[in-house]
Amino acid sequence: MDSWNDDRLDELSRRVDNGFKEMREGFARMDARFAQVDAKFDSKFDGLNARIDKLFYIQVVFLISLAAALITHSV
């Protein structure tokens, strides 16, 4: 245990710090990739949401028209 002097402990500390630095950089790259994927899917989902909204509005208009036709036909 005498061989673990301050210089060796300092070197170990630097190596551990460098390892964590590499890990943080890897996570930053991964975060950037996730941001790209999120942006791509957000634009796709915006288009899908618009289509679903149009379909909903068409159904509402159809049901109102059907109700009006049934009411006028029964009177």
C-alpha cells in the first residue's frame, strides 16, 4: 500500500474525470440525436393531427345534417 502516493492518486483522479467527461459528451451526442428524431416525428404528427381534425369536423357536419334531415322528414 505504500506505492499509492499522491502522484498516483492524482493520476487516477484525472483518469476517472476523463472517463466521466467522455460519458457526458456521449450523452450530449445522444441528446442531439433524440432532438432530431423528436423534430422529425413532431412534424409528422402535426400533419396526422390535422387530418384527424378534418375527419372529426366532417363527421360532425354529417351528423348535424342527418339530424336535420330526420327532424324535417318527421314533421
